[in-house]
Amino acid sequence: MKKILWIPYNNFNDITYINEINEDGYLNYSARLKSKPKRIKDIKIILKELINSEKMTQEDLKLTAVEFEYNDKRNVTEILGISQNPITLNYVIVVDFLFSGQL
């Protein structure tokens, strides 16, 4: 299984709401991931906030991310990591915008 990185939520800029996917239970946002070093342009990403996920265990979160990536293979999804919205405390799957497929 691929190692899933933790990305602090404050590493995201320009977070913009896109839509809600009720049947899958997540909210979509576009954003930019701050790059390091600063001379490299920020990366455009999609944040998929898992609704009511604030009490998920670390193991449940990993399984959800793997399942998400597996179910979305037809759209070539590349998961960059996981974060947590500091306001809602919901967990967020961070997806590369270029490989996000259908939102």
C-alpha cells in the first residue's frame, strides 16, 4: 500500500468551494498547495472533505483513501495526502488537480 502523507491544512492557499457530492459524502474544493522551495510555483489541487469524518480513526482514514483511489481508477486519481479542516475537523483527501478526473 502506498504511503499516505499528512499535509497541514495551513499549506493550502486560495481554497474555493466547487460542489457537494451527497452520494459519496464529500465536499469538493479547489486550492493551491504551497510549494517548497518558494521558487517553484504552487500546485493546483482538489480537496475532498469527508463529511462527518472528524471521529474517524487513522486506520479508517487510510482505508477510505485507498478505497477512494481504487474506486476512482477509471479517472486516474492521484492522492497526494490527507489533511484536516481546522474549522469542521473533517478529514480531507488531497488530490492532484491534473489527475482529479470527474469531481
